[in-house]
Amino acid sequence: MILKLKYFGMIAEAIGKSEELLDFSGKTILDLDVVLKSNTAKLSSMNYKFAVNQSLVEHDEMLINNDEIALLPPFAGG
């Protein structure tokens, strides 16, 4: 399946880009997280959350073709 990945803040800096398309063979956010951490070791020491199609999700979230995945660093609100 093809996923559209979007990176923000320090995550984008660590990965070196703000977005990319990924041909992904896994099934869940956890599977994706494992792949991303194996490709970019810096992610292992960072805190971030995942959003799928603009909704925050847990690691057991199932993914489908053309999902938009955002990696969101910690942020403060007001």
C-alpha cells in the first residue's frame, strides 16, 4: 500500500524532509513505527504521536492504502 507521510517540527528535522510517499507492506501504526525507527535512528529517542487522516490514533490502528499519516512532536496549546 502507499502511505503519504507528513513530518513536523523536530521530526522533520531528524528525517530531513517534511513529507514523502512510502510503499508500505505492514498493517498497523506500530509496524510503521518500527520501519521508521529502523530507517532513522534518531526517532528512537524522540516523543511523538501519530495522526491518521487528521485524527490522533494508537499504535494498534490499522492502515489502508492512501492513508495520510502525520508524525506530531509534542506541542503546547493555549
